[in-house]
Amino acid sequence: MFTLAARLVDVETGTVYSGFQTVTHEGEEGLISAAEILADDIAMELGGPDV
């Protein structure tokens, strides 16, 4: 099992705006799909799927 996590942080103030997490139970083989899910979640937060 692997957990991927990311945060959107204002580097000037240190304020955390959003946090994201995804888990894969497929071992290393699941990391690419988990990263894609995490990236999609971040893109949606930043303005939608066309970003």
C-alpha cells in the first residue's frame, strides 16, 4: 500500500489552501494511476479539467 499526498501552499505566507491524498493498494504497480488521480484532483481545484 502506498499513500500519495500533496498540498497547495502559499510560499509567501505558508498558508495551506488545499490538501489532497490518494491511496493505492496495488503496490508499486499502482503508483502511476494514483499519481494521475492526484493530479486530476489538483487540476480540478485549480480551475477545472481543462487546466
